[in-house]
Amino acid sequence: MKINGIAYRSVWRPSDDAKSIRIFDQTRFPWEVEVLELRDMGAVAHAIRSMQVRGAPLIGAVAAYGLVFALQDDASDAALEKAAADLIETRPTAINLRWAIERMVKHLRSLPPERRIDAGYVEADAICDEDVQVNEAIGRHGLELIREIWERKGRQGRVNLLTHCNAGWIATVDWGTALAPIYMAHDEGIPVHVWVDETRPRNQGSLLTAWELGSHGVAHTVIADNAGGHYMQAGDVDMVIVGTDRVTAQGDVANKIGTYLKALAAKDNNVPFWVALPSSTIDWRVRDGVKEIPIEERSQNEVLFMTGLTESGDPGRVRIAPKNSPAANPAFDVTPARLVTGLITERGRCDASEEGLKALFPES
Ligand code: MRU
């Protein structure tokens, strides 16, 4: 997608320095577009932990390069396993991270150590290229849903969508998952409007999704996290569409904290609740998401402080709770499959159920 008219991916290898990667520092959006250069595994692990890069598919892609960087000094089996374990640990809920690292390890272990670095770059590049293709396909399948709504409305008014967190192009290598169909609908002239949940505590909605949509010219309104149910009751939401960090074999969906409450409100108001995901987000090893998906607990300071533009025009942080009040900060929650209308994958749509997933992915 484009920033100031220039097309970018969210991670790339510069042609003049192929042994490093570039990412956007997502902690600086929307105030600054700052490009960071990463060339060792420590920097990659830090970027993932501190959420300079974030979004399940992008974390996986960046971690794949991190694994290659780790082999520069020692490409032995032991070094490979150790780096893989360290990277997987950086963020526990997003399964794409483990998926990408396991794919890299499987491929590299089959090669002699002296061939692992070059082959690693090729494989990490392939993960990135595939992510772009997969998200484009998700976009096309999701676009059909938006078209159906637009036709049902007699091509009158606008299609109102609601999204939570940021599942846009900067959360993937390109296109995004939940936002891909929205970009495509907008590009073909369907008047879409997006209710953007601010997504406390880190505000990925108001800071990142609103910036992405605005940059692409998509009509949107930032709302407080608690406002979605109100707009659903008023008939102002035609569809909820979100991304996910992990989907279980029975179709339970882990996504940014607060997603579950949106799904409950959607159910109560007969609003379709769709989840967009690449198949790399499916964790076939777990079934019951509430019991089995580890939920990342992040620093309480993310809840106790808010980041924004201060009156002086510079980004800054303010405390929003009494000095001695503690906070809890689960970063994700699990929406049970029964609340999910369906899943949008690169192979098409399916029910959020074991049967639905198996029908699309029989090989799994
Ligand atoms: O904590 P984050 O910002 O990495 O969380 C991101 C999300 O919850 C996204 O919805 C999810 O990763 C899907 S991104 C295509």
C-alpha cells in the first residue's frame, strides 16, 4: 500500500543491503513515518516485543528474518534451535510467529550449515511474498460479502463496517486481512464507512487503523470501544470484520482484547461477525480456545498511561489512573466459535467450526 504516493510493504530487504531488513516503527504512527533498520536477532526480538512491528502475520515474517540473522555467527543445529525458541517466546498468542519459525527451521535443518543463511533469506522472502498473495485472496473473498450487503441495500446509502484493533496492511506484509476487503470495496466504488474501535489500551484502532484508512481515502469514524453496541442497536453496523492472532481447530478466535464483547453485541443485534485470516493463523493443535490459547499479559503501564499528541504538538504519555492503582493488561481474548458468523480465508469462506475448516483445508 502507499504512503505519500509511494508503494511499500511493511517489511522489506533493501537492494543495496540485502543482509538487513527495514520496517516501519509502528510505535511512531501516525505522527511520524520512521523506518528502522534491523540486522541482528536481538533487534528483531526487541522490535516484536516492543511492538515496533505487530500484527500476527507481520510478526511471523519479521521473525523469519530474525532467525537468519541469528545464524550469521553460528549456523549449527543447536544455534538454530536456540534462536527459534527465543523468537517464539517474544509474543505468545500470535500463532503465525510459531508457524513461520517452524517452517524456517524445518527447511534449514535439512541443509548443511554453510548453506543455511542464503537459503534462509530465500525462505523468509517467500513467506513475505506468499503473505501478500494470501491477503489479496482474503480481500477478494471478503469483498464478495461487502458487495452482497451493498446489493441488499439496493445500492443506497453506504455499507457500515465495524472493526477492532488493526488488521490492515501494516499488520501484515501488505493488504491486511480484515481491511483488505474494505480497501477493495472502496477501490471499486462501493461507499464503505468504517467504525474504528479505538482499541484500548494501545489504541491500534485510533492510531493505526484510522491512519491507514485515512491514507487510502476510506471514510471512517473513530469510536470509543464501548460505543459499538450502541451503533449496532441503532442499525448502523452492517457487518463486523476483524483479524485474528489464532484460530483453533474448532473455530474459536483469539484477537485483540475487546473482540469478544463486540461479538456478543453483534450476536444480540443479528449483525454478522466475520473473521479474516490466513491459514497460517490456524492452530490445528488446539481445540478449545478459551482453555488452551495462552493470552499475553502485557505491562500495566499500557493501561495506566495513554500516548497521544500533547498540547505542544509532540507525542507524549499521560497517566490516567491514580498513582497507586495497579492495572491488569490481557492483550487478547477468545471469541467462541458459536459467536462467529464465519471465517474468510485465502481459500474462501467457511463456518467457524471443525467441519467448516476441514472442508477448506482437508490436508490439515
Ligand atoms: O497486539 P497486536 O497489535 O499485535 O494485535 C493485533 C491484532 O490483534 C490483529 O487483529 C491480529 O494480529 C490480526 S492482524 C492481520
